[in-house]
Amino acid sequence: MHKVFAVILTYNRKELLKRCLDAVYSQCRSCDRVIVIDNASSDGTQKMLSESSYPGLMVHVLKDNIGASGGFNAGMHLAYQEGADFIWTMDDDVIPDSDALHFLLLADEALKDKGKKPAFLLSQAFTENGLVTNTPIISPLKNAIGYRDWHELLELGVVAVHRATFVSILLPRTTLAQHGLPITAMFIWGEDSEFTLRVTQDNPGYVVGMSKVQHLRQENGPISILNETNPARFRLYRYFIRNKIYIARKYRHFPNYRYLMISEVYRVSRLFFILLFRGEIRKAKIVLHGMLESLWFYPEPEAADTPIEKMQTSTWRLDQLCQEQADVKKKTRIKNKSSFKTGS
């Protein structure tokens, strides 16, 4: 039987994380292990997890917040090194239906019976109100006679896709072995697009119609600095702009992406002038910063079999961290007690 590890990335959203964990642990096909990557939360997430009773839960706390890309890199890396055959990846605001994993694995078996080797399997994502969100992009790959065949296996309830998000994505071990991990240096916004484009250049992924999840807090629609009202998030759009241009440059050879580089530069330039015209100088500077940084941004993927000690960030197992903290407290109490007795 295949070993399936769930990888959940979290940062300062302990209430959402608990809902996500409850849903993952309620799957009719249970996971063999669940790994939570805590991206240096400061809201009591670690306390909540240390007091929880989820069986077999493995929690790794990152030394620093290295963004979604670094967190997913660490989680997939650890799951791969632990021997997972499949890695089921999601953010802490994803709530899978109780049979979501079951249908992903069922689709994998059906595809293999047809001689297909999916790069990944993907759940359908919906908002709390039932609206479709995180829509993947249909695969541009063609069959032997030159036709796009994304709809070839509709009778199985699957559609071939290439660009997708990490909202309930099931990754075979072979995909990571062949193509490596998400790129830590991307930090946030775009690491999932780059990764899924990278792994589907020869074989597509498949969105599975019967596998469904809720992606909470998605009613505001796609990411846009024009509509962003939270000043604390403004700086993140530097990564968004930089990563979009990097992806367009890297995959310009991909079918239908040939002119994407020119298109992206035009759109970003237009965005810059729109913000200037609106008097939003701070936002305009962030867009310009992202554009300029993209000129020298050439990160390379990290291999999945890279030794853990060479990871680009430090992690601690939460159980080990709690034990170390308990030991420190115990030593402090003994020292204080000894000082009290000697009168020093």
C-alpha cells in the first residue's frame, strides 16, 4: 500500500490550521503521516499543536519565516526524505472533503491503468459560497497527430492541466525525484505556478472532478496590487511582480507561452503608470522594484534528495523543541531552589 504524507504549511493562523487538521484527519483514506510546517508563527500555533492529540503528527518549526515557497520546499523535502510515495500538499486554509484524498488516489490508479504517468493530481477548489477558485490551466500538450488532448480521459472524471496551485495537490514521489522541489528564493506568490509548469513539460497533471476542497478566504478574487488595501501586504507584491516576469522568461519556450515575456513586461509597465497616475507612489515603487529585481533573478531548483542538513533553512521538531524548553525550565527551577537554600 502506498505511503501518503500530508504536508500542511501554516503561519499565524492557528484557528484555520485546526480546521484543516481536523479535515485531514477525517479522511476516509487516512494519511500515513501528517507533517505541519510552521513558518515561524508567533500567535500561539506551537502551543496549540503541542497540546493537540493528533496521532502521528510531525511538526517542524522553521527558524525564520521564509515564505510559502520556502515552507513548501521544506515540507516536501522532509516528506520525500521520510520515504513518502505520495505527498499531499496544502495551505492551512484548505478544508478537504472527507473523500478528497480517496478520489485523488483512485484517479491515479485509473490513469495508470490507461498507461498515463500523471505529474500530479489536483482537487477542485471552491470558496465557502461554492464559487470555483484556484482554477488550473488546461494542458497545451498535443497527441501524436497534433491535437491538444486535455479532454481525452473525461470518462474518468479528469482533465489534463499544467499550471496549478498547491491547494490540495497530490505529488508522486517520482515527480520530485525527477524535477526537484519548489524554489525557496521565490518567497511567495508564483512558486506553485513555476513548480507545476516545470513538472508538466512532458506529462500533464490532472484535476480530479470528484476530489473537492474548500479554500477559505478566497472571495476577494485574484491577487492584485491595484485592489490591495492592507498596507502590511504591499511589500509582498515586489515578489509577485518579480516572480511573474521570471516565470514568463523561463517558460517562454512552452507552447502558448512564446510571447508571454513581452506580454508580462507590458502589463507590469502599464500597471506602474496606472499607479503613478492614481498617485499611489508607494505601490508604484514596489512594482518598479519587482521589475528591476527580475533582471538578475535566476534561481535554480533544489534536488529532492539533497541531504536534510543542507536545507536552506533551519527547522526544529516541535516535540524536541518542547522537550528542550522543558529541560531549560527544570534546570532553572533547580538552580533557583539551590540558590534559595544556600542563601545566595
